[in-house]
Amino acid sequence: MKALWIAATNLRRMFRVRTNYFFVFVFPMALILVLGATFGGSSTPRLGVVAQRSGPLGAALVRQLERTPHLRVVPVADPAALLTQVQRGSLAAGLVIPARYDAAIRAGQGVTIRYMARPDQSSQQLGETVRGAVAQQAALLGAARFAVTERSASSFSAALAAAARVSPAVPSVAVTETTAGTALFSRTLGQFDQGAWTELLLFLFLISLTGAVALIETRRLGLSRRMLATPTSPGTVIAGETLGRVLIAVIQAVVIILGSALLFGVNWGQPAGVAAVVILFALVGAGAGILLGTLFRTEQQAVGVSLLLGLGLGALGGCMVPLEVFSPTMKQVAHLTPQAWANDAFTQLVGHHAAITAILPQLGILAAYAAVLLALATWRLRRVLVA
Amino acid sequence: MAGERMLECRGLRRSFGDLVAVDGVGFHIDPGEAYGLLGPNAAGKTTTISMIAGLLEPDDGEVVVAGQPMTTHARRAKDAIGYVPQDLAIYPDLSARENLVFFARLYGMPTAEAKRRSQEVLELTGLADRAGDQTKKYSGGMKRRLNIGIGLLHRPKLLILDEPTAGVDPQSRNAILESVESLSGAGMAVLYTTHYMEEAERLCDRVGIIDHGKLIAEGTRKELVSLVGERDHVRMLATGELARAAAALAARPWVHEASTPGEGIDLVVDDARGNLPAILSDAAAAGAAIKSVEVTEPDLEAVFLHLTGRALRD
Amino acid sequence: MRAAVLICLKDLRARLRDRSALLLGIVVPLGLAFIFNSIFSGISGNSKVISLGVVSLDRGAVAQQFTGQVLGAVGKSGLIAVHREHTVAGARALVARGTLNAVIVIPADFSARVQANRPASMQVIGNVDAPISAGIARSIAERYASDLNRIRLSVATVVHGRSQGTPSPGTIRALAARAAAAAAPVAVSDVSAKSKELDQKSFFAAGMAVFFLFFTVQFGVTSLLEERNDGTLARLLAAPISRASILGGKLLTSFLLGVISMTVLVVATSLLFGASWGNPAGVAVLVVAAVLAAMGIMALIATLARNAEQAANWQAVVAVVLGLLGGTFFPVSQAPGILSRLTLVAPQAWFLRGLGDLRGGDLSAVWVPALAMLGIAVVVGGIAMTRLRHMAEV
């Protein structure tokens, strides 16, 4: 009961500072939005296309490119802007379809379209995709041109119309695509899903670590001593401080989960599983935060170290770049962090629609982290309180 | 229960590494008594108080509060104590009322009672009209009053104040002393630590003098002063026939010592105030021209000097 | 002037002593850049050769033309490594394991079907987690298939146009040969665009450095609020020195802290993990401009706050938002439309763009980003200065 009051005071103090609302709720949500909008869903390469005044055939080529899988077409106004954007990396590559493209082809002239790529390989490799799309359109154009050369049509336009008419009846040479291997990335993830859970984990841990700052302040002001002078046992004080940090994390998680689900339509997976991961992860964070608070003397030191640890472990645990793309060695190192296990659990819950029973191993490891960190934190806190 | 002591501590001992902070301290406080623990900085006052308030386990010895043994886990003993730490242990970002209600709950009061009692303390400390403001916006004096108020919430039998006037302006200091006087007058036992002699003299029924972790003397002011002898010192700055004047004065029965250290005459006398006219006329008659007179009655400062050979504040 | 220098030296000494400037200005950004770099160096973002397998079950001419000429040309670019595999099952296993990104399978009757003008197909098996590489493999196969389709369609269109009944197989073979020889109407030429992207190491180093710069410079201006709180401002104002020199001292502190921490970070990241920042003169111009812009923004916020604590809270919010917008953690410039234009509000975005442009161009490339940052410094800092005068009052 007294522990609840100590926890409630923790909460009250946290949310009395208005900027904390920003760091606890608003900023993580903004990140989910920005990440989703920027990289969301898949990392489809973006091809900038300049097709000003290229005529109906130019437009047809653009449509052909738009139909090409694994490619996103971004219209760009002029070649200079295209070059800059490709150079700065905001576009994977660029394509310039010349003005009068349509007219030149109809006049029987050869047309050259320019493919702009940076020296890096992914930019260059995309050239194959562009050439494939151009070849598909060129099948029709080539046939029409051939008909004109063979004098079986009066004009290019008539030949093009004839080729288009004949085309469906011609048996085609096709390419089929299948996949092999077990998907690391779920294909059912929504645009904001992965960003949402990784940011949630990143910020839950970061905010929990800053609990160290509050704890150091409580000690510095002599408030812990005062609490211990009341008929309140050190165990109750420790339980109260821990509960306070866990509650803050849980409230943060609830707001972010509900907010992102309502605002961005994020899918979070089975509620029981999500609740289990969040609560265990909040316990891990609370343990880490309190432990940190007993190891440092000043609030400034604690802020610096919690930023370093929170962001560093977050990155290592797959909260910035998904674990799936880590090298095998790095993946092993990553699984020293609780974030990696929580990320794995969410991948199962959200990506593979797993139930809580499927993530029991991850939950077990998170529980072990929580138990060890909380035990260490309690031991240290008891020492610094009852010194 | 007649004869039950409010506080009894025996043979308290505590060291931090090689440093022996408290070395065999023992004293008691009776109900309604105000006890001053007097000593210079780092004498062991705060360590002693921490063990009495159950914040620190003694290496040796025991503390009994209102018949209950005190440990860091003792509930009943802690219930009897109101602890006012030297630091301003209040939440800066909570209001005075929130601070009070929080600690009232930690003293085990139900919510309604915690609120009622907080209001009473707010009125008692004169903070009622700013009760809703965050305490970081308070003046130093208001924070001090709240700091003491928190210690009074659960109507403790023994109030422990650890240097409550350290670094406080004279006006706030006087207000604090007055409130302690009235609490003590109302029958609350008080344990008060200070390194200000005049506070101990003014407030406390009995005083313990602590130095280097040891309680070196204890008793009422009168008892302690008798250690240095209840004789007054008179120091006169004078010119002229100093030796003759000293000899004349030495002949008086109530003069115990008379000396001429350079520019004046020093006397050790009984009842300096009553005998001052006679001293002055004797000196003048012997041909000494007196410029100034300083009378010193023995006080705790002198006691401390006598016991340790050092001044309290140096 | 002397007074300003004295105040600045006093502040610098205090900052070094409480270690918070050292921690936030140098240790934390360096540590994070190091962590990010070591984590992500195992992840090859933009440089990966695609491993493409090919299984040809067909010994016919059409299949051989594909595996020989088409894939031969593809392999020569060095971007795609072509490996011949013998069985579909074996190749599929390699794809599943990720050893091959994709495999193109040519069925046994492919040449025969193509020559008989019957429907034919090639199959692409892509690794499930390498959709882009699979797409590229598919495009390569499709390009060849499209060429075959062009020949078929050319013949069909001509035959249809002549409408003289069914032509003899010999005529068709002749037509097909002429169609195959015809030049493609559209050619694709390559234009190489010099990269203005920072490599990974340099990106993390520069991103973290400029992100924490905003925290480092705040120590100078905000200390005015602290001095007012501690009462030492009154003492300074009572001394025979001008208000301008008090402000000057504070600004000088900010500037020096910013420049020193950035310099240490540039040198340390270059030496410790090989970040390449580019031409030192250009980097110096960008650093100074970024420090001034950061000072302007942080000073303005300090003047809007009521006390040091509030100032620190607001400054943290602004520094974090601008850091995110400015792409210090990940490149927001790839974001769609408005968002990517919004990034230019942040001096951090200009700083990173300046470093990128410096890498892709010559020294003159830094002027636009530097002027943009100085513009922010002048406008925002100007507003802050008019307000700062009031702050130097008790």
C-alpha cells in the first residue's frame, strides 16, 4: 500500500514536468510516423523519372515502369533536379525520357533514354530493372517499326495499332517468379508496424533509464532518508520506486500502442502476448534504471550514460535497423541485449500472428533479465539507502 | 507509565571504514524534555541521530524509543519519532500539500486523515495560502517550515531536529526556535542538535556535549557550567596604577583571582553584576583609570573550551 | 573585451569541472557513433554484388544464346556474379539459404517451344528476403523474353498486314531473321552521377556530432539563467563592466565549447574509425556555421524560458526534434514530399548536406549550406539578441 504511494509520487513527479509528455509520448509517436512514411513497409527502391513532353509513348513507358514490381516511380520535373536528388541519395537512380520521345519513335528514329546512377552497386543494379521494362515496351514498338520497314503498314501509327491488335493472339515467352527460403521479414507487415514496435522498445528503455536521474535526485535531496525515517521498510521503499518506474513504462506503452493503432493503424498482435512483452520489458528497464541510479552520483552523469546506453543498446538490439539484416555474428552479439529478444517476440506476434504460447522462450529470457537486473538493483539500492 | 523514558540509547558505536564516527555514546530523554546535542561540525551528531532515527544500524549499542527497540526495520519505534533532516528533504516539484499527504501516508494514515492532518500542519506552519504551489517556488524560510511540518504530521512523541537552523537567516531562525519552544512547552520530547551554544542554552533542559564521537559531558546548563566553576570573569581595560588596584581588589573576599596582563586588570569573582560598583570604586581609588569593563558569566562555550581546549566554532 | 574573456574562461573552467559538457559534447556522441558504426558495418547498405544462379536444362540455341551472350554481358559489369548450377533442387537450396539471391531456370523444352512459336517460360526463384535482387533477376530474364516476343510480334504484325493467307514456313523464318536483326527502337545509355552521399562511418560520426552540438552550445547561454538564479549575475552587473561584455562572455563560451567539441569529434572519428569528413577547410566553414546556427536557436529558447530548468527542458525538445528532422539519425531526405522539404528548417540537415556536397564536389559546394546555416543564425540569433539584453538584468 505504501509502495503504491511511493509509486504514485514517482508518476506525479514525472508528469508534472510538461516536456516529459513530449519525450514519453509525442516524440516516439512522431518517430513512428516519420519512419513509417520514410522507409515504411519495404525498402522499395525509388526511381526518379523525368518525362516532360515525351508524349503518349513516353507516358506508356512510365506506366510500364510503374507496373514493374519492386520499383517505385517518383516523377521529377527536370534532369538537373533529378541529378541532384540521385547524387544526394534521396532517389536510388533516375531516368530521363527525352522530350519528343513519342515523335521520334513515330518518325522511325532511334531514341536514347538516359539512366542516371551513383557509383554504388544498388544504384547501378537497378539499371537492369529499367532495361527490362524498356524492353517490354520495345517489343510492341519494334514490331510496329518492323511492319513499317517491311511495308506491311502505311504508317508507324497504323503499324502500332496493328501490332497491339495482333499481340494478344501471339503465344508469348513469359517469366514466372517464385520464392524460396523462410521469410525473415513478414510480408504482412503494415507500413508502420515494425517502426512502431522498435520505437516503443527504444523509448521504453530510454525513459526507464532516465529513472536513474529521478532516483539520484531523490537521494540527493535526502528524501530517501526521510522515507526510511517513517515506519516504512527499505524493502517497501525499493518496491515503491520500482513500481513507479514500471508504471511509467506501462502507461507510456499503453498510450503509444493505442495511439499508433488508432492514428496510424498499426497492428500490434495478440493483446495477451503484447502485454506480457511490455510488462516484462518494463521490469527489465526499471531494474536497469534503478541500478544505474545507484551507480552514479550526479544527475548529469546519469543523463549522459542513460542516453549512451539507451540508444546504444537500442541500436544493438535491432531498434534502429531490423535484426534480420544483421550479420550472423552481430546477430549473436545483439542477443545479449533484452531489446533483441523483445524484438524477436514482436516479430512473432505482429509479423507471424503468433500467440503468446509461441513467444514463451523470449518471455522467459526477458523474465530472466528482469529478475537479474531487479535483484542487482535491489541489492545496490539497499546498500546505498541503508549505508 | 511513570518513569518510562522517551529515548534511551546505550553504547552507540559506528565507524565508516577506519573512521570511528560515534564511539560509545549513551544518553536518555524523558517525556516532555528537550535535549540538546551540542558539538562542532563532524563531531558525530548526525551519525548519532541517524542511528536514533533508524536510518543507520549501529555497529554496537542499542536505541530504545518509547519502550520499543529501534532498528532500520522497526515500525513502532519509528512511529514514535518525527524526524526533521538537516537537508530540505522535500519534493521540489510537488506542492506543500502533496508533500505532506505523501509522508502522512507513509506514516500509515488513511487518506482522509492524511488530508485533514496535512491541512492542520499547513495552518500550523503558516503555509496554508500557498499550499498548492510547487515547493521549488517557496522562499528558504517557507521550505524550512515545511521541512519541520512534515516531521510533525503524525504527532510524534519525540521530535528529532538535526541542525534545523544551519544556514538560516536570523529572522527565520528565531521563528524556528519559537516553534520548537512551543512544541516542547506542549509536552513533546525534543532531540535537538546544533553547534550554536545560544540555541542549546535557550531551548534545552539538558545538554550533551559531543566531540570526536564521544559524549564528553552531559547535564543541565547549571550542572555543566559548574564544571568550569560558577565564577564570573571581569576584564577591565585600564591605565595608571594597575598593580595597586589589583592588590586592593584581591583583598576583597569575593575576589578569587586578580592579575594584570599588560593593559588592564583581570578578575575572577563571585556575582560580578552585584559587585561591579565596588570593583569600579576600588580600582579608581587605587589610581587606575578605567576605559572599559567586560563581564563574562560562564556558559556552554566556556564549558566546551574548558573540556576540549578548543572553541566550538573554529 | 577583457571582462568577456574572463567570464568565458570562468565558465569554461566550470564546465570542464562538472564534466557534463565533456560527457554530452564528446563522450556520448563519440560512443554512439562508435556503437552505430560497429553495429551497422556488418550491414552492407549500398554495396552488394548480386549472386545470380542459372540452371539451363536446355541445350538448344535459344537457351544458349541467353546463358552465353545475355548473361555473359550481365556478368561483365561486375555488379552481378553469375553462377552456373546443374540441378533445380540444388540451386533452390542455395537460394533458400541465401547463398544465391536468385536463380533463373530454363526448362528443357525452352528452345524447342520458342522455335515452334509455342508459349514458353523461364522461371525465376528469388530468395524470399531479397526481393530487389529477385526483381533484378526477373528483369534480366524478361529483357530476353521481351526480345523474343518482339520478334514473334514483328512477324505476326507483318503477316497480319499482308493478309495473303498463311505464308510458307520459309517466308516466316526469313521474316523472323530480319526482325531479329532489326535495331531496338529505344536504347538506354548510362549516365554516372557522382555520389554526394556520406558513407556510413562518416554519416554516423557527422550525425552524432551535430546532434549533440545543440546540447553543447546551450551550456553557455543558459548559464546566464543559472547566474541569475544563484545571484552571481547581480554581482557581475555591479562590477564596472558593460552588459555587452557579460553577454559576449557567455556567447564566446558557447562558441568555443561548440567549436572545440566538434573539432575533437572530427579528429577522433577520423583517427579512431576512419570517418572521412572531406576537405578540412570546407569542414571548418561548415562547423563554424553550424555552431553559430545552433547557438542562435538555443539562445532564443533560453530567452523564452523562465528559469534554467525550463530552458534545459525546452532546449532538449527542440534539439531532438531538429535532430530528427535534420536527419542526424537516419536520412529523412528520402521521406515523401513535404516532410523532406521540412527538413531544411533544421541546420543539421544543411550541415549534413554540406558535407555530402563537399564530398561530391569541390570547396565551393559548401557555400550554399554554410550561408543557409548562417542565415538561420542571423535571423534566429538576432531575435535572441534583442531579448537577451533584457535577460542581463537581475
